[in-house]
Amino acid sequence: MIKKIEIARVFGIPIKLDLSWFIILAFITWTLASGYFPSQYPELDNFTYLVMGLLSALLLFVSVLLHELSHSLVVRRYNVHIRGITLFIFGGIAEMEEEPPTARSEILMAAAGPLCSGVLALFFLIVGNFFTNFVPYAPVIGVIKYCVFVNTAIMVFNLVPGFPLDGGRILRAVIWNYTGDIKRATQTTSKIGSSMGVFLIIFGFFSIFTGNFIGGLWLALIGIFIKGAADAGYQQMLSGDILKGIKVSELMTRDLITVDDSLPLDRLVDDYFLKHRFNSYPVVSDGTLIGMVSINDVKKIPREEWRDLNVSKILDTRAIDFCVHPCDDATNAMSMMVKNGLGRVPVLDNGMLAGIVSHRGIMHIIKHKVDLKV
Ligand SMILES: [Zn+2]
């Protein structure tokens, strides 16, 4: 299913729209055209309100895009690769391949966004004053004033010192610089971010029950999003930290159960899926790995055909592209599996199947290490 559409490339960075973006564009346009603008400028007609609403919503997204772009351009100077900028329901995300390398680069990267929004707010303020004094046309002034407001709001909101918001990143880098301990810095600022999320959720529900339904729902949703991002950011750093220096060979299973490609599906189900606990098996033909077969591949085939089909007809040959080497970093193997939605991948050594690593197996080790604090 397509969820993101690439609309442009700016300085070589792909700009993508998440499908949720269209919902929020319509929602903001409607809120502004039916409520905000008619209350501020009661003398205009409905069509003008609609145009003003749509224009304001689009300028809001351009503002968010410029904010994210400024983060991206700064962090790219430190050779961190940017996969793209995605605009979605709660704003924008610049997808970085890795974290900024030093505390200093993190501060500069994080500060660039709010600074950009501040400059935009000032720019719209000056343009707005120009129009008020020389071309006093209410619809244009209304849109520009809205842009001053949203850019100020984006700046202030992002400066809240909870990770992963920009303010939280700045605070994290300051603590990191001061203590030299990025883990503790992330822990502290994630907790602030998480608490801030909880506060927004509570405040949002409070607003809903005191009559501000849409505003309250909005705050609560943003709160859930921030809390999730803060918790996930911390977990992610923790697992990256724990897996650091660990090789695939230390985590892989060596006693392998392989399946021959000529095996009929009914026997695959009886002798493998119903007998062992694995959801997928490496498939070999004359001793060489040719793919993986999973329980989901079998599920797609009607039961009455199981007897006549063999494994070679349904196996997933992507496994050949997604294999790892025993000397690979466990972190890389893990992120490769997460990115491609794979549960288990084969480990190949000189073209020979040496073992299997599983997402669940790695998560298990992370959990034990966290529990035992080793
Ligand atoms: Zn930002």
C-alpha cells in the first residue's frame, strides 16, 4: 500500500507527503474558513473565506517544510545522510540516517528549526505591516496575520525542552556536553518529553469536557504522539547502545532446520510449522540457500492445493538480497529487518548458510540485558 507520495526534491532532499496530510489540509482549511476567518473579518463572503483558509493551510505546510529543511541542511553539513522530509498529520519529520555526531552539531541542528520559524514569523509580520499601511486588503492581511501566528506557535512549541522536540534536543546536547553521558541526557529529556505528552493529553481531555471539543481532541492527539515519540526515542537509543559492538555471529542460531525446495506444502505444514516453533525456514536446493518460506506464504494458498504444490512455488527469494554476514553489526542487521518487515534473515558465510538471526531473538537479548543491567 502506498502511504507516502514524493512531490519534489529540494537541494536533493526528497519531500514526501503522507496520506494523512490531505486529511489535515482539508480539516485546517475547513476550521479556518468556517470559524476563524468569519469571526475575525465578518464582512467577507464564504468563497473568500474558503480561499483564505486553503491558502493559509498551504502556507502553514510551507512553513513546516522550511522548518524541517533548515534542520536537514544544517545536519547535512556533518555528513549525516537525510533520507527525506515527510509532511504528515502532526507536521513534519526530517528522516536522518543517524544522530548528529557531537553535542555541538546537535545544538546547531536543533536550533536551526525554531530559528527558521522565528525568522518566518518576523518576515510575515513585516509584510503584514506593509499591506496594512499601503494595500489594506483584508483577505491578504488575514492570511499573513495567520502566518505570523502559526510560525510563532511552531517556534514556541518546538522550544519546549522535552525530547524529541527541538528544545529537548538542545537541552539533551547541553547535558551531554556537560556530563559526557548521552544516555543519561537522553533519559532525562525523554522523561520531560513524555511528561509533557501526558500533560497535553490530560489538558486536552479537560478542554473536551469543558466544551472545546476540537481544540481539546487536537491537544490530546498531539500529546499521544509526543509521548510515543519520546518513549520510542529512548528505547531506540537504549537498544542501539546495548547492541553496540555485538556481531551477528554472537546472536545467530546455528542449529538450523532447513527445508528442501521439493517438499510438498502439506508436509511442510505437518512436519515443520506444526512441529517446531519457527514461523519461517530457510529453503535449500542441493545444499545452497535459495530463499525463505514463512507461514504467511502458506496461508495464501488454498488448503486443497497444498498436496500438489511444493515449497519452490511459494518461497520468498528476497532472502538472498536480505542476508547478513556473521561479522556484520547486530545493530545493522536489526535495522535492516525492521525497515523491510522481516522476522528472520539468513546469515551467509562465503555463500554457505551459517545461521539465522531473528528480530525476536535480538529483542530477547536486549530485554535480558536491560533487566540484568549488564
Ligand atoms: Zn524542529
